[in-house]
Amino acid sequence: MIKRTDPLRRKIAELTSTNNYYDTKGEVMHLADKVLESSGLVTGACELHNDAGRTLVPILNAETDAEVAQIAYSWYRMPSGRYEANLYIT
């Protein structure tokens, strides 16, 4: 479990709290993986279909594969072709 006060929550939310847009939906998850790796965690498998959507992505302990939390991930493909995204740990 990731506690409410864990700095990981802020770090994940900050990935999408700016006006950055992304070339692919997977680019955002790659950035989230880099943040999680520093704490011995990884994201589990997820499917990102369509130009807009939302999903819950499991956060796993890298050693045991036990689920410790989830990332709520929503995305929208802008007319420019780039993606707007929102991430937070649930």
C-alpha cells in the first residue's frame, strides 16, 4: 500500500500537472515507470485503446509482483495528434 503522505503520489501527479502534451499514450506510462522504479515498484500490464479513455493500471512490487496500489490514467488525443493525460495514485 502507498500511504497518502508518500512522496510518490506527488511525483506521479506532477507528471501531468503541467501543460505538457505527449506524442503517445505510452510515453506517460514510461515516465511513471521511471518514477516508480526508484522505490522498487513497476506498473503492470494495461491496454490503452482509442483516442480517449481511462483505465486503472496496477502498481506492482518489482520483486514479488504483488499489487500495492493503482494508477488512475486518463487520456485524450488532441486535434494536433498529441495526447493530454492525467495520472494519480489511487
